[in-house]
Amino acid sequence: MPELPEIETLKKGLRKYILGRTMEDVEVRVPKIFQGDKRDVIGAKVDNIKRIGKGIIIELDNDFVLAVHLKLTGQLVYVGKETQGKKISPKTGGSLPSKFTHVIFNLNKGYLYYNDVRRFGWIKVMHKDDTMSLPFFKEMGPEPDVTGDITGKVLTFDYFSNIVKRSKMAIKILIMDQKRIGGIGNIYANDALFMARIDPRRAAETLTQEEIKKLYDSIFAVLKEGLKYGGSSDVNYVHADGEEGNYQFHTLIYGKTGEPCLSCSGLVKKIFLGGRGTYFCPACQR
DNA sequence: AGTATCCTGGAA
DNA sequence: TTCCAGGATACT
């Protein structure tokens, strides 16, 4: 799943439901996904939940952590007395555990399910001192602080302006590069470039100072919209309680091939850039 | 910079 | 039946 707004929303939900809870047991159904020794987890209490880029860190009170990445179709869904009566999206597989449930955390009167249709995601058990030596976290670039609750490095305009001016990469590929900027994925990259009226194919170094500022502001604006709607549940993403987000109904241009552009009468075009579906308005975005 | 790759389901 | 999918990495 997803991108900064989705993971941030999930982080808040997990804090609500599993903070202070004890890991009574862990059932691993797909060993590839759960990497590490579950004995380092069992008996420990959940101390805190953090997000770095699109990654989640569940901190335990025994100095171990669970580092989690949901990739495209992962879910972390809590089912317990706190969530009884809440609707759970069919995207979870209906009832839990489902055929897509690969790891189950028994949290004493409640269960946290890791579901993942495509099985690309991972959960790594590691000592907290080793977390930042994991390349995924170590190499994560600074991220837009749209929440005031940031664990990683914070993106500044000076830094953003510098990396844009120094790169010949297509601007869309650059802003999705997690080593340069953390948290932006395909949906919000497309929408931010549309909001800034910049052609996603443009070489980064050709952007004017004014365009760089516009793009910087647009990135913050679309991520905030994403948060406001609880993320996008276009595919498999759901919140910690199994409910869906709604940003998929509010995208500016993502997924709108052939539909009229929101600001002119032109039609939205789809191309591939770096192997990823890329949506833009050839008339508006220059 | 582009492509294959880990997987499976759903849409065309 | 073929193509596509909110990601990240390891190739050519």
C-alpha cells in the first residue's frame, strides 16, 4: 500500500488499538513474510508505533521492533472488542483470518492480522538498535512533514530545490525515489504534478525556481488531501480497523484516462514512465 | 534509464 | 487469455 497518507493513517489506527497490548503469541503462516525469531516478540508489550516513509515500526518494550512494509497489497487489521460492530471491508477477504492472512498476532482479547494478496510485503523482527542499519530505513530520504509527527528526516524547500536542480531524471521519477524523498508513490506523484501543472516527463533540472516552489507546495497539498480522506482504498488498502479510505474518489488525475481534465476541456492521457502508469493533461501540464 | 522480479486477482 | 496493479530492488 501505499503511500505516506495511507501508512500515516494506519499508524494512527494501530496506536489506537494495539498500544500497550501484550503479544501473547504469533502464528506465522507464510515464513517468507515474517523474517526473524518470533520468540523475540512473544511476551513483549507494544510501546509505540512509528512511520518512516512507507514503512512502519512497531516498537516493543523489550527493545525489539517489528519493521513492516505493506508493499502493494499488505494490510494490518486489528479485530478485537474495540472494533466489534465496525464494518470490515470485503478487501480484507470478508472475515478474518482469510486465505490472504499470512501472520497473526495474538494480542490478548484481540488479533492483529497481516494480510497480503500478492505477498510482496515483509515483517522483520529486529533489535531497535539495528533498525536504522536496514538499508530501507537508512537510505530513506527526508519526507514532507504534513502531520507534525515525523520520525525520519524532514524535507525542506532548500533540499528539495537542490535535488531538483541537480538531476536530469524525469521529475516524476525523482519525486518517487524514496532515497531522495520519502513517502511519495504513484498516486500522489501524479496528482502533485497535475496540481503544479508540470509535465511528468520534464527533466528535473529544467524546472524554474517558480515551478519548483509550486511543485513543493503541491506535494504537501495532495498529501494533506490524502490524509483528510483516510488514504486511497482503490486496491487493497484498509485502515487498522478494516475500514476503507476515500481518496480514490478525490484524485485530481490519477486513474482518469480519457476523462476530461479538471481545469481545461482536454482529455487525460496515460503513458508509461519508468514502467509506471502516468496520467497527465497534455494541455495543462507543460 | 529501462526491464524483470517477487505474487495473485480482477478487469478488459 | 492477456494486461494491469498505491513498491522496491537487482539486474542489463
